[in-house]
Amino acid sequence: MNLRFGPALSSVLPGPLAAATGQRTVSVVRLQGVIAATTGPVPRAVINITAVEDALRRAFTADRVDAVALMINSPGGSPTQSALVADRIRGLAEEHEVPVLAFCEDVAASGGYWLACAADEIYAHPTSLVGSIGVVSGGFGLTGLIERYGIERRLHTAGQNKARLDPFQPEKSEDVEWLLGMQGELHEMFIEWVRARRGSALAESDDLFTGEVWTGRKAKERGLIDDLGTAREVLGRRFPDAELTTVEPRRPLLARLGLGGVAAPFTAPSAIADPVGSALDWIEHRALWSRFGL
């Protein structure tokens, strides 16, 4: 058995040549980072359908593939991007009849757990943080800041609700009520997804859908995961004749050669144009991780 991570032979050879080796494979796709529609003004690892589409497609269509393993390390983020990626995983799994196993690493919480539920089986380390089945919204109130520096906010809208929760205006109770209603609707969708995917494995408890987070051991007691274990041991036991093949998104040639395509941290054009927005974006991303002590 040739069991290892990294660029295996089948990940670099053309399809027909890789098939000629006769080696069974398990495609490994890493889903790491905050789940967001865009990378934001400061470059960082994010998960969204655009970023992972290529890797997912190649993982499921690899020659002689026995399964796809998802290595998940995410504190969550965009509900829509979570759903789009999860739906794509299920679509490819059913189209190609390939089983999917998810492995929770440091954290698979909120949208990260939504992704894990796209798998047929979910595993975690006893110390992994799993769950957070809820919805959270965060922002900043900057009215005091602009007053301090004598900045005048000019905002004109057509439609009385167009500028809800504008951070430069005082918060209104009716806007908060609207937000809570929206969160409640998204929360119900999240619960429906978890119930549909986990089914009778769930051990019903009063705190299951409260947004609480558990260690892998406690998550197993609640039926949020199937078992404890690492990818190496589980895949080695389940697919002893397969080689683990890491599948990553293809990058442009110049980026692969190190000649361009990647901006240095805090020097992206958008960051220079909007330093306040860049700083707040960085703080918001860090806040998502720090909620779990990471």
C-alpha cells in the first residue's frame, strides 16, 4: 500500500497514463478558510464555489477513484457559498457514484459543518471543534468615529429600506428586527439540511441547534459525526489498496512560475484604495477564527 499525502503520481500524470499504472486512488480535496464569495481586499485562503469547482470536478472524475475525502478546516462564513459548494459535492457524488468522506480538522463549524454534511460519512479528531448550527451577523458601528473626525456622511437612497444597518448611521430597532427574521429563516434552512443529511443518526437534544460547538468526542455522542479518527487511519483501513491523491485547483501559468498573480499581503490595489475597509475585513475574518480559539 502506498499511502501518503501530497502530489501523488496520479495527480501529475495525464489521465490515460495514470490509469495505466493500475493504482486505485482516493481523491483528497482540502477545504480550508473562511467561506466567502470573494477574497476581499486582503488576499487570504477562502472557500467558495468558484475557488473549489475545478478541484471538485477533477477529484470525482479521476481515474480509478474509490472515494473523495474532504479535509475541512473552516469556521464558516457565507450561507449561500456553503450551500453552493455542498450542492456541487452532492451532485458530483451522485453523478459519478463516488462515496464522500469528510474529515473535520481544527474546526468544522457553522458553514464548515454545512460542508461536512455534504459527505456520506463524517469523521473528526477528538479535539476537533464541530457544530455551531446557527447564524451570526457582525458589523461595526462607526457613527462616533466619523463624528470625532468631523466627517459628514452623505447617503441618498430610493427606497426606505435600501440602507438598512448602515454602519455610519445609528442602529434602528426595526432594522435589527428585520435582521433577526432573516437569520431565523436561514437557521431553519441550516437545520433542514442537517436533518436531511444526518437523518436518524442525530441524537436529539435541546442544545443541538442552538449554535453550540462541541469537541469531536461530544459531537459523536450527538450524532453530528459518524466516528472519531484521522484521514490516514480511516482511509488506510477502508481503502487499503488506494493511494491518497491531493487534488488542488489549477493556477494560471504565471502564478505557478511565481511571476505574478498573487498580491503581497496588505498591498492589493483595493487595500491601498480603501485601507479602512481592508483593516475591517481582516478583523472580521480573524474574528471568525478567534471565536474558536484559533
